[in-house]
Amino acid sequence: MTEKLLLLGDQAIALGAIHAGITGVYAYPGTPSTEITEYIQESPLAADRKIHSQWCTNEKTAMEAALGVSYIGKRSLVCMKHVGLNVAADAFVNSSMTGVHGGLVVLVADDPSMHSSQNEQDSRYYGKFAFTPVFEPSSQQEAYDMIRFAFDFSEKYALPVLMRITTRMAHSRAVVQTLEVRKQNEISFSEDKSRWVLLPVNARRRYNELLAVQPELEKQAAESSFNEYKKGSKQGVIACGIAYNYLMENFPNGCDYTVLKISQYPLPVDIIKEMVSECDEVLVLEEGQPFVEEQVRGILDCTGKIKGRLSGELPRVGELTPDSVRAALGFGGYELMDASKNVVGRPPALCTGCGHRDVYDALNEVIKDYKDAKVFSDIGCYTLGALPPFRAIDTCVDMGASITMAKGAADGGLFPSIAVIGDSTFTHSGITGLLDAVNSKANVLIIISDNLTTAMTGGQDSAGTEKLEAICLGVGVEPEHLHVVIPLPKNMDEIKRVFKQELEYNGVSVIIPRRECIQTLKRNAKKNKK
């Protein structure tokens, strides 16, 4: 039974994956990809089909688990935000070398303009680097259709498929027409067992096979229904993914330009050459970095016709908008305004009643007596401790960096060297840093601020809940230097006493301030009333 539904882009992808017959979705929460897994977790159809949808500890474990599903012939979806692909990169790149058996789609949500991210990384480069097919939908309907097709494509060519979306695609809604629901694959195994063992002798053979299939992948992209080439005037436009929508919003009565819509990669080189030979100028519209523009310039040996982010017609950073596309097309009659001139800034802040507030109040009070005290922090709600009124942290680089940076600073002679990390980030990528610190007897104080959830992305389960003390002891933290405190104003004197005590210990100390996130506490209270 088919139906029409109003869906976010993330939801369209999730529903498309369910309907495509996945056996499991593997993910670590990260905006703007989180809603994909949440939709599957809340779907009655997914529950009826027993689709695995539990959160993973990090993106690398998610990628590897999904590859295990593929190994037995079933279909799996991996979801992450763009910086999560850095964490999963080892497994992702090597999955192209092993190939896949059951269809495997790696869904990566990029975040141009850095709404909730540390950089504007463009995941299409990873696809090119790994020689994997890349898909980039231009609409919610195409996202639904495309992920179903991507699983078929993955199995046909025995390769993982990277599907790239951006924030606006993930978080905007449109009507989606659904298709029939497919059965899940039965367990089966690949006839070529050797390709799953990447010893050099096997890897060299697989690499040659991977390179040999590239011309066929390019041919498929050129013939793809997701890529459209329409000839028109001497003004040419290459529009990638959602940028095609931004283009068409400027032409409500139809566009008479020569337009190449690209939603499947590798680039259709012959079509691009034909297009440029027939156009006076070609504008490249793409979200993120000048991935296509750079390649087109290389293909055409700098004809001077190619315009885009590199030539200044489009902004070098940030998201595209219908207005920025309009400006690049040379249309007048409007003023393109910076959003900051129209919207009053509302910097984020820690919630009233948040336990992190009490941690930072106590920490600031204690370290004011130490001239060179530095606090290395991490990715999570507590990163807001960098802002007023706390100004309590000195660094925030990437997931798990707090402990290892604090260790490195201590190795170099800094005292005191303090790390602040959240419970979910700790299990994501902080445990190995703690092990390094213990093994080298580093003089560091590590604060694992435990709010019993993955709060920043909406309150998903945290992998370390009720396990943090056991993990720390298992790694080798001395029991007498592992403390749990309850971050409340009434306990402030005790918390400060423990902080001071452990700062003076010459070795690894771990303090776990534990209090449930105020937001999940409220939600749970509402549920319990029903």
C-alpha cells in the first residue's frame, strides 16, 4: 500500500531505508543526521520487522557493525554527521576494498554554515577518495527514491554507497509518495571469501578491481535518472543536490538555461565537456566545498568559463540560498542581506538547573588559586562553558580530545592540567585517552560530567550509563582517586574539596559529577504521569 506523507528529509531517508528492506540501522547521534535513526526507532513497521536500531558507541563501531550485516548478505544503513565520517574513515575506506555483499548505504549529513559543527567538511571528497559511488538528493521525494535505489546499486556493484545530504535537506519538509515495502534479504555469503581478508596479496587484487569498475560507475552516473541534462541558452548551470532546488526557485515559470543536475557521482565527464563547449559560461552550484567546480576546471584545463565559489560568484563559506544563487545568476531588484543584520543574536546557554553549571562554578572557584591552570574540554552541551558567565574552558577540538590534550600538556610540564568530558563523549572516544594517561601516569584531573544521556543531540541513550566507574577502574584508575559527586548548590563545598584534593595528587584522578539532564528529567516526569 502506497501513501503520501509530509516528511523531513531525514524521515524520508529513514522510511525509504525501511521500505528497501534493511535489517539494521547503525549510528551515533549527530545533528543533522539524528532524526533518521530516531524515526526508525519509533516506527511500528521497523519494530514489526525487528530492525536493529540501538545507538552505537561511535561512528567507527557503527560502520563496522553495518559491514558485518552486509557480510551475511543483509542490508544495513549507517548514519552520521560529516565529522563522524572522520571517526569511521578507516572502516569506510577499507569497505570499498573488501566490497560488500548485502547492500550498505553510508548516510552522511554535512553541515554547511556550521549550525552545530566544528567545520564545513564536504563528505563527497571521502567518496572520491575511497572510489565509492556518491548520491546526493535534491528533494525529499528524491531522497526516499534514491536510498531505495542506492541499496540495489550497492548490491549490483558490490560496493558501499555514500549518500550525502546537507542540513536544509535533512530538516525541511515536503510531501513524499511512498512505494511498496520490500522483504529483508535472507542470510547468504559471498563466493569470494578472500576479499574480506585484506592481506596485501588480496588488497592489491581488490584495488585493481576497484579501479577497473570506475568507468562503469561513471557511465551509470551519466545515464542515471537522478542526473538530468537539459539544453537551453548559452548560460550553463551545474546544480548539485539541493542546490538544484535553489536554482529552480528563481525560475517559477521554467528555466531556459542549459542545466546539468547532478545527484549521482562520479561526474559525467562527457556531458560536462559537451555542456562547456556549447555554453559561454557555466556556473557551478553546490553546497559545501568546490568539489565539482575543482574537478570541472581540471577536466577542461581552465577555459575560464567555469564560475562558482572559487571565482567569487558564490560565497566561499556557508550554505547556499535562493538569494545567493540569484545574485550569482546576475538577477537584480533585491538586496542580499547578511542574516546577522536582520536577526538579533541569541547565543546558546546551559539550561537553568543543568548540572554542568554547578561543575563549572565549583571548578572556577578552585582553579583561580592556580596561575597556569588550563581546562581542556570536549564536544557536548558542556562546551557552552566557554561562554559567559562561566568562561571555564580553554579548548574544544574534536570528540575525545580533552583527555589526550590534557595528558599532552601535562607531559610538557603544565600544572594543573584538567580535562572535562561528557559521559557519552567519554565512551565514544575518551576511554583510549584515559588508558594512555593511566599507562604513562600522567598528572591530570579528568572530570567526566555525567548527565545520564546524550543531551546535546536530544536525549538519546548514553552507552556509559551506570558503567563509568567500572570502565575507569578497568582501565586502571586507582580506586582511591575515583570519586562520584552530585552537582547541586548544596553540595558545593564537598565538590570543591574533592577537586582541590585531586588536583594535588600527582597522577591520574577521575571525578564523576552525576545528575540527570534537566531536559530528560522533565520528559521522563511527563511520561510517568501518563
